[in-house]
Amino acid sequence: MKRFIAILIIVAMSVGVLTALNVQIGAFAAVDKLYVYNWGDYIDMDAIAEFESEFNIDVVYSTFDTNEIMLSSLQDQQAQIDLICPSDYALQRLIVQDRLEKIDFSKLSNYSNINSAITTKVDANFADLTVNNAKQKMSDYFIPYMMGTVGIVYNTSVIDPEVAYEAGYGLLWNTPGISKLNRKILMKDSVREAYLAGVFYLKESGKLSDTYNNMPLSELINYVDDTLLSQVEEAFKEQHKVISSYEVDFGKTDLVNEKAYAGLAWSGDALWAMEDLDTLDYYVPKIGGNIWFDGWAMLKNSQNKESALKFMDFMMRPDIAMRNAMAIGYTSCESEAAVRASATALDILEENDYDVDEFFGDSIRYPDISDPLLVIMKDFSDDSKLVAMWERVKTTGLNPVNLIIIIVSSVVGVGIIILVIFLINKKKKSRRAVAA
Amino acid sequence: MKTYITNIGSKLVTKIKGFRITRSVFAYPYVLFMSLFVVAPLVILLANAFISNGQFTFSNFSDLVRDGASLKTLSFSILVGIITTSLCLLIGYPVAFILSKWSSGRLIVLLFILPMWVNFLIRTLSTRYMFEALGIELGIGTLIFGLVYNYIPFMILPLHTTLSNIDKSYSEAASDLGAHSITTFLKITLPLSMPGILSGITMVFIPTISTFAITQFLGGTSAHLFGDSINTKFEHQLYGVGSVMSLIMLALVLVSNYFMRKTNRGEAARNLW
């Protein structure tokens, strides 16, 4: 009996280890499943529930925080994921790697609801997209979901709007020299966004040589070479004196709580913050800016392609699109006409206290997509140089006072270690003496 | 053929019959766990360090040296690690020493462990808000404060265990023989508490270098430790360089372990935890 119990315990412990491995023993479900992998806080969860009950499909929903994390988890070719919602450059990378399935538009009834300006711009910008040596249209691979710009949020009670707009990206370097702004600027701790701001700042302040200056914006922003990198690095080192910190996700709160007065932000976050604090405003500097979009795409090894198409189509329904937009605060890729044609979608806007004309007239929410100054940032096939540059920027920053503190304390530290070694040796010697 | 099968069968039977519940059997699940979650990842890490674009190369090592940032970060991290560890020792030793003398020591040690029950992210975030409320600028100073605050229990606990295990009669004998209390401390207590000190140092130094969340909350603009660097590398799918950096961390752990064992040889009170 004792032996039996012991074996039972051992088996139970081993099972515990195996469950940790997520061994799916009973994955034979009768209902269709759909594995959706989306940004965190990037959908109205009620809409998913509605989709589940309407189509009798069980949605297994998981989230990621950055495109890079998403790309890492897709490295596992066997990962059970059907639908993903990455950003433009991540989509590009996946398409080039031949990981995405072309969408069968004949099975979608709502695709005409999508703002065609977006697909046009995307196709024009990714004109050289090739998969297995065959030219491809980017828009064949995804359904646009949300879009926005990258710009600057600032507090109008500290910075005059005209001064801010005049300063452009320079506001992040405090070029207007506003003393209250010093150490109250937030910079995004994101290699791509930072590089973008750095390059635009250099262009704006005329620090770029002619070779770079004569490049069209859409090319310049996707260009990386050692000279440009070192110039951007210098600019960021110069920025050290004025910024408060490199923020990961507390930027919105810090701006709303007036712990910071200016920062680099995505338009959706900016709109969110502006609703919480009236004195905040947002602009994309006049020299130009980044426009981005996220879209739904289907993986090649998806097992549930029919369900995935149903989900995509569902997401493009005007009422669902507006519900998602309301829930997360970003700009939906649904066209204005499609929303206006749907009574339920208009009701949702009204429920959220939006005037329809004002909603679509807001240039922060709906920028002019065709504007050539708004450029798309593509995938840098090799991130390592950028990452190294950004790390060098973050590593420097030892001012003399800190250096003295560090030296003094390390001397103390070394002293302690020497003392310790000295004592050990002494003890050993005395022991030897005793032994002798 | 038939005999062969019966042979196997009887062997199997004897094996099963011979199966005894010895103490080591209970370790099997743990061995399984360890090989899956400790040994296997290490092997993958080692393999990754020598692979770039699917080929065996040493380029990850040269990339690490060439990009300039990582080695700088490493030396900076070691510096921060040394400072944090020495501060922890400077603060922790007297505390542990006094606590081992007091009869109420155990209760007060509990007070030191109590904050550890709160998730360290919550603690660190609260520290950040306190600094902001006090108007203190975030930087190296606040980072080191945060690190010391977070890791000091790991210094105090082993020290307290060792110090309270030292036989009081040693120091009593020393003072009976006329030794000054300082001499007693330096010649008796300090050398005898060496295992605790070493264990404390290892338990603070290595985690400090590989920290990455605390720097993001408390570091301001100037702090970027080795852990952050590894994190960034893996986030951007630079697995090769990231693995090399993790191996460096591992080497540091092994080196400190080696020294700990070497100095600890023959000492009592090895089972501190």
C-alpha cells in the first residue's frame, strides 16, 4: 500500500511537470476554433463575444505588447495561431518570409467599407514587395484595422501652441528654450520611433548633409547608414540634458498628471490623454511625420481559414469597427461613407457623445492619408545597428557628481573585499601555525 | 525467439519487482523538471550563441565587441553591482549583527522579510512615485537606492542565520582572555560569519547586474544595465548576441560560485537556505 501511494505521488508530480508544458491532451473540440493574436487592449471584448455567438466559433484570444514580441512568438512555425494584427513593417517582414496567406476577397462582403486611401498608400509605398521573386501587392495580404500618426503631445498651459508648432520635433530637444520644459520631456523607449524622431529633427534643424537632405522623405526615413546613425546618436546624447525619462508605457499618465509637459506619442494615445486633460494638444510637425496602420492577416499554416475570413469580415462591419474604435481610442480604417451609411454605427458614435461631423473632421483622428509628408516606415531588415545605437544612447549619462559617488563607493567596496581576503588569509595562517 | 521474449519478459518482471521506493525515486520528477527547464534552455542558449543566419559562426561574439554598447553596459553594470553589494553589506551586516544579539531578533528579521511578500514591481513603482513626490530627480542615485532596497533582505537573511549560529562561548572566551570588543569582533565574529557574507554577496551581486525592470522605473535617462541590454536584444530578435550576453552572465555566476566554494571549504554552516 505504501508503495502504491508513493508511486501515485510520483506520477502526480510528473503530471504536474507535463501540464506546465501545456501538453494538450483533450484538444478534440466539436466547435470550430479560431486562434486570434492581437495587441493588448486593442479590441472591444464584447465584439468577440458577439462574433462567437453569431458564428458559433470559439475564439481563443491572446495578446502581445510589441511587434517584436509577436514576431518572436511566430518563430515557432507550429504555433497555433490563425489571425494576427501586426503593424505595417511587421506585416512586410512576414510577407517577405512567405508566412502570410493571400486573402480570398471573394469571401469577404464588407471589404468595400475600408478606406481605399489606405490601401492605395500602402501599395504605393511597398511597391517593391516580392515574395519568392514574384512581385506582390501588399494589400492582398491584410485587412486594414486601425491607423494613426506619430507626433508630439504637449501641454498648452506651459508651451504656447504657436511656439510648439514652430519648434516641430525640436520641442523634444527644447529648442525654444522654455525653462519649465527642462527635464519634463518624455521620449519613447522604442528604437523605431526614436530613430524616426531623430532623423526628422536633424532634417528640421538643417544638420543633415545634402545627400540626405535631397532624399525624398519616404526614402530618408527608411534609410540607415553609419553616418546618419552617428548623427542621430549625437542628437540623442544632446537630448539627455532636457528629457525626464525614456518611457515604456507610463507616458500617457505622466502627461495627464502633468509630471511631463511634452512627449513623443501615437495619435491614438494622444487623443486618449487629451480627453483626460483639456490643456493637452497634439501635432504632427510640419516637416513631416510617420503614418502607420495595423491590419488583420492570416498565417499560411492556419488550420481555420474559413473562420478567420469570417472574423475579418465581421471586423469590417461598420458597427463593429466603430465599437472597436470607441473601446480603444484609435482611428478605425473604416471609411467615413460606410460609417455614415450605417444607422447602428452612427448610434454608437452618438452613445459616446460624438458629433459625427466633428468626429470625422478632427484632423488628429483623421489625417490626410494621401499627404506626401506623412510617410510609412518600413522594416529595417537588420535591426542590430539601430539597437546598438539606441543602447549606446541609453548607456551614456554619467555626470561628474554621479561619477564621484560611484568611484567613492567602489573604493569602499573594494576595500571591504580586500579586508575580507586579508582576514581569510590571516585565519588560514594561524590555523597552519596551530597545525605545525 | 520465444526464449528471447520470455527472457525480456522475466527481466521486466524482475525490474518491476525490484522497483523500490528509495528516497532517490522521489527526485525523478525534479530531475525531469530540471532537465526540461534548466538544462535544455542552457543548451539552446549555448547553441544560439554560435548560430547566425542558420550557420555556425563566431560572428555573434565579434558583433558584441564591435557594437560598443554592450561591453560598456557590462562594465557599468558591474560597477553598479559592486556599489549595490557593498552598500547592502554595509547596511546589512550591522543590522544582522544586532539582530542576532537581541532576543526579539527573529521578529524584526520578519519585518525585513515582510516587504518581500509584496510584489517587487509594485514596491518599485511606489518608490518611484515617492521620489517624484519628494521632487528627487531619477538617476543613478535613485536606481541604487531601489536596488539596495530590493536586495537587502538577501544580504540580511544569510548573515543573520550565520551570525546567530555562531557559538557565543567563542567571543566570551576571547573577552575573558582580555580581548577588546573590537578585537573580538574582528578576530572571532567576522571570520566566523564569512560564509554568510559570501553567500550574501553572491545573492545580491548577480541579480543586480541582470536586473531589468527596476532600471526602467527608477533609472531615469542614464541607467541601462546588462539585464536591460539582454532584454532589448531578445526583443529585437537578435538571439545570437543576446545568447552570448546571457553566457557572459552565466560565466559570472560560475566564477562567483567557484570563489564561494573555494573560500567556503571546510567551513561549517553551509546549508544556509
